[in-house]
Amino acid sequence: MAGRAATLQDVAELAGVSRATASLGLRDRGRMSAATRARIRAAAAELDYVANATARSLRTSRSGTVGLYVPDHTLSFRYYMDVAFGAVERAQAEDVLVTLMPAAYSPRSGIPRHLDGFIVIDPTDDDPVVAGLLDGDAPVVSGELPPPAMTAPFGVVHSDHVVGIRTILDHLWEQGSRRPAAILADRAMAWGRQTQDGYAAWCRERGVEPRLVETSTRMTFAELGTQVAALVEDLDGVDAVIGGVEGTVLVVAEAIAAAGLRVGEDLLLAAYVDSDSLAVVQPSITALDLQPREFGRQCMRLLAGALDGSIEPGTSVEVPTRLVVRESTRAVAVG
């Protein structure tokens, strides 16, 4: 530690606790014994650890603040808000502040000079903001794989979306579906590419004729409704539908009902992104839980590790997904 200021990680190691516990103990928060809290404070005193963010920034030339970049057209989606909440939860344990970066941000602005690092969520191929951040000096953690043509980030948090889409498809097959259609995100983002590739591969293996409708997070509900209506009006043997982009599956459910069909019987329905609303609609809708809060927490954990040197560059963390089975995939009606 010679020549550098003590970090929260140093305090945690000396006290024999996790970094989160050390942070809570120094701030008189959390549920722990008096002995544990005293041990944390003694470790901080021994190391001359400066817990105050303003004082610490004077010693380390850091602001104590990181940027969270989520493209503005996704901010109305519950998934991205949950990712942001997860990142903020972890940031509190790391004594880090989080600022949501504005949509009008320019790589030439002064923002990077005032922030210690960045998290970018679902970076797209054509986003100059992401490209500018990755080319900068501050560490960047990418939530999902960044575009291959861009500079590699410090670390990546991701889910296996090939496995995710196949999990849904296998479930639909077990429930009697023999020609599932998919309304999936375009290939501008990693999860769009992976779900499309996973769907195509699954169809080839099963000898199923694919029926893919490509949509986008930038598409309005009116535009999405037009695409969905066209699919439902001409099912051509389709007996199940997977909605990819958040909110898609609810538009599909309305179109199915308008066509006089029954969700969960005449046509199975599943969502790639789970949300609270899918558990309370009638019938409730099967969906994939992407664990967005945990995803956000892991992104912040990697970034905090980049800043204090406790995590190596190139680290990759996979957040698993889980299928939540509900009424919309009971079984395909026979006859």
C-alpha cells in the first residue's frame, strides 16, 4: 500500500469482511454485531482510510461519481430502470455516486473529465456515445457485449441469450407447439443478434419453418401494432408467439383476442423479457426473467473493481436467466 491511499477493499480485507459490509459498518448502517462494526472501524483507523467521498476525491484525484449510459429511447422500459436501480444499490455499498448520462451527451463534451468511469447498457452498433466512451481514458463496463468493431471495454456483464431463447422454445415444444413465431429485436444490439441466431438454429434442428418478425426498441407501439396485426391475420400454421422487445407480448395478446383466439389454448404466448404486468394480466404470460437488478449490480461491481484495482481488465460475468411459466403456455388446443 506504500504510496497510495487506502481503499474500502483494504479496510474490508483487514477487518475480514466483504467490501459491502465494510461500507455499511463505516456508515452505521446494516445489520451486524457491535464487534464486527468495531473491527471495521479499527481497520479503517489503522489504514487511515478516508470514508468521506469529498475528502477522498482530494486524495485520489477522483470525483467519486460514475456515469450510467442507457439510450434514451429505452428509458420507458421497466427492464432498463431495474438495471439502473441495481447499479445504484451496489454503488451505495461502494461509496460511489451514479449520474444518469443525458441523451444529448457528446463525446467532445466535458463530462468524461468529471466522471471516474462508465457503465453502458445494451450498446448499439451505431452509437457514437459508446464509441467515444470506449476510446476515452476512463474504464468502461459494458452491459451486454459491445459492437465488435469498437474498442474493448474494461469488462463485460452479459447473459447467454442463445440459451435464453432456446429455453422458451423448448418449453413451447413440450407444450405442443410445432411452429413458434418470434418477434425479436434487430441485430444492432448483442441480445438481438443472439436471440435471432438462437431461434434460427433451433428451427433448423427441429425441422421447423421459421417465422421471424424483426422489430426495434425505437419502434412506436403503433408501428409494432401494424407488424403484429399482419402476423396474427396470416398465422399460416403458427401456434405460438414469442415477443422479444419489452411490451411486445401485450400488443400480441390484444391482437390475438381481437381475432377471436384464446391465449394459452389456440395460441401459446411467451415474452423474452419478464415484468410485473405479465404476472397480473389475464391470462398471465410466461416470460424469461433476465434478473435485471442483479445485472445492474454486477455492472457496478466490475466498475468499482476497475477503479480500486481489485478486478483485472477483460473480466466477463454471466448473469443467468430463468423461465417463469404462467397460464399463457398451458397447451395448444387440439382439433
